[in-house]
Amino acid sequence: MNRIPEPVHPQSSVEISAYYYPGTERMSEWNQIEQTLPEIKPLLGWYDESNPEVIDWQIKWAVEHGISSFCVDWYWNRGIQRLDHWVKNFYKAKFRNHLKWYIMWANHNEVGAHFAADQIRVTRFWIDNYFRTPEYYTIDGHPVVVIWSLTNLDRDFCAEAAKCGEKLPEGEGVKRALALSNLEMRKAGLPEIHFICMYQGGDYKPEQLEAARNAGFKEMVNYNMVSQTWNYMQKTLQMETLPRSMDFDHFLPASVAWWDSAASVAGDFTIIPTVGTGWDDRMRSFDNGRVFENRTAEKFKKLCLACKDFCEKHGRKRIMISPLNEWQEGSYIEPNQKFGFAMYNVLRDVFCTAPAEGFPPDLRPEDVGCGPYDYPPMEYSRQTEWNFSTDTQCWYRQPFGTAYLQIVDNALHFFRSGGNHAALRLRHQGFAAGKFSKFKVMMRVTPPARTDPQLNEAQQVRLYFGTTDRPLFSKEMFICREGAVAVPAISDGEWHEYTLDLAANPLWKGCVNELWFDPPQLHSTHIDIRRMQLLP
């Protein structure tokens, strides 16, 4: 029986939406945070994100602190979906009628992934599964869809037209894509989609806004304020390169400058004010991650108060909190052990009016006999040879850069979307490094039709390792690249065997308890691994 009290809705001066990243579909994603920053553990625990009761708590806490909708990162690549576990189980939650949600189509897809037939297909999917549900967010009756990359849609639709002998000017491809979607909406007897475009880059560029307007987008929004803040700091501090550690104080002037520049846009096409929640990507970016230090509720409140002043000055009625729960990137305000409800209370206190009886208490699951909601502990491997005949055998995908991890034809198959983070991770119960001197892998690397020649020249297969004496992660969370071995890679769609000389690395000693495997860092590449083994 669900014992969670019914959510109470305070009155808010603006409509608050928040990005929700459904990136913890198993304990392996939480484990990396648990290993490095245990103090930020959510008050829901290392929670099972597909548990409807967990979602009920998320809904209750959000709406009681002024958030009325979630803009959910949503993934579709030619009919293949991933990270859709939260949305599916949102519709099973008891309190789903208290919160609206909508799609942020994270179309980080390879060249050629967008085309007319697929645009029709994805729109039909939205219509059949989401748009007719009362929980889906609308603006003036129009279902809202945010699209990450205007450029990706435009590129592929222009290329598709070129194959048929038609030359589309830049910008007409994405315009055609949105028009196809809205044609499907009219066929279904539904209002057209209110498309919102994601702004890309640090500098404010009016030409980006004009391109979005001309394509049929109604508004623009940022995903977070990190790029804008870095850009602002480089200009104001006149720094060619930024330090890895900066103060969260910089978010405030950078955000105000950005909002003000966006406010100069005339007419009804606007950029929605975005309130950034921080940044710390060192957990996944090896030794080149960056962090905004010294984030506090007091500093976040100054940022929210500035946003409220901006909204009052310019008549803005909607804002975006970005993001709510990107734990792996250090962008989060969801209640946790470090801050408790402090960040949520900032939103409530700045933007909401207390009812006569006061705001409801900030209940935790244990206050009403609920929980725990943690995933089962991550499984640690005992093996030193992996054949992938039936399952992934304790190898887990990294939440950034790796997708669709599955067993296909007796091989471990996944999609490599690029980035500077290793693709696969294995926690081991521990083995003596001295027992093994080589790591052998049978692998096939199939790149897309178009690849960057410069990347091709630098392809490598890498294995990173950590020991009990020298963890792969330091307390500062920087992943040590010195604990690695590498060999050149071949990306031709054929099977090749690679042998990495572990003994050649002087750090290969002691008790090894973690392995990270990194195939070529080529964007949009399919990887198949038939066998891995440690050899004497």
C-alpha cells in the first residue's frame, strides 16, 4: 500500500519546468557516484528509477516546491529507444496526474539517422503513446517537444533530398522535418506540435535564433548554463584557457548577462530563462573534467532571485531548471544527503506563495515507513575470461558514450557515441596483477560511412585499470590515465584480435579490482566483442 501523502500544490509566480535525465537504469550507474561522492547520495537512496513509488516521491517533492513539469531526456534512433524506463513507469505512478512531462528528444544520432519515413514514424509514436494522455504537457493546447539538435535534423533531411536530386538550402531540411510531424498531427486530428529548439554554444548568436524561427520552432531554451558561464568567464577574466576548478559564484553574472542578451529579441519568439544547477563532470571525463566548486543553497538562491527579477522585468511566465538530476555531471538539486531539501526549498521560497497553513513538511520516505528503494548491489566479477555467450558478464556500459549494450550473435554489442570517456566498466573482486601479463580481446569495430580522417589516424584500443593501492578514481575523482595500456585499432567492420601488454606498464602491480575498456573513440560506431581474457 502506498503510504505517501497526497502532494500539495503551492501557488507559483512563474511556471517552473525542470530537465529530468533518466540515466540510472541500474546500480552500475550509481556505483561510480557511490565510489567517489557518497555524500551526495539521494534521499531516495541509490534508487531504482523505474519504481513507480520512487516516481511518486519525485512528483510529490517537485510539485510541493513549485515544479509543475519535467522535460525528460528522450532517446530515439531509427525506432530504437533507450533510457525510457522512467517514462514508462511514470504512467504507473499514483500521483502522475499532479505533474506534467514532455519530451526533450536527445537526437545525438549519427549521420543519416534522420529521414522522412522515420520522422513520420517517431511522430506517430508520440501520438499513439503520449500526446493523448492528460499527463503530457501542452502550451495553449499544443503538445510540446524540445529538440536537442536542429543541425542534425537539417543535415540529414538535406542529404536525403540531395539523393533524390533536390538541393535544399540550409535550414530547409529541418523545416521539412517539423512540417512532416505537424502534418501527422493534423491527420490525427490533433493540434500542431509546439516545437522548442535547444540553443547550442556559449555566445549568444542571433543567427541561431533566426534559423530556429524560420524552421518552425516556437521558442528556444538552453540545457544548462555551463557553456555560457565558461564563455562569460573567458571574456571577463581574459583567460585563454579556464582552470578545472571554478567557483559557482560565476553562474550568477553569466546567467544575467545571457538572459539580458536574449531579452533583446523582439516579438513572440523567446529564449526561456534557464537556471543552472552546477557542473562537475570529473567522474566521467578522465583527467580533463571541470567543476564549479562551493555551490551552496545561498548562492543558488541569489541566482533564483535574479531570475525572478528578470521574469518580472520582461514579463516572462516560464523558466527552466537545468537539470534536476544529472548526478554524473554534478548538475542536481533533487533532495540528497549533502544539501537535504535546501535547493528545493530555495525554489519554493523564491517563486511560491505559502498557503495560510504554511508549506507542507519535507517528508522523507522513512518518515512514513516507506523504502528503501536502492537497486541491489552492483555485481563484482570473479572471472578473468569473458566469452559473452549469454550475458554481459559484469561488464557495464558507461552512462555517457555507450548505448544499446546487449548480446547479439554470441558477442557483446553496443553503440559508441564518442566522447573522451571509456565505454565499458568492470568491478572485480580482485586478482593479483602478477598472475597476468597480457589482455587479449577479439573485437569488430564498424564505423559509420562518414568518419573524421584525423580521428582515424589516432584510433586506439585502451584498457584502464585500478588497484586497491591506486584506485582508478582518486578522491578528487580524476581518473588516472597513467593506469592504462593501449594498441592501435582497426575500424573496418572486420574481426581483429588485439593483445595489450599489461606488464609493460609499471603500475601493473598489486591487487587489480577495476577495469575500464575503451575501443576507438569514434562517433557513431558499432562495437562487437566476442571474447576478452587475461593471460599469463
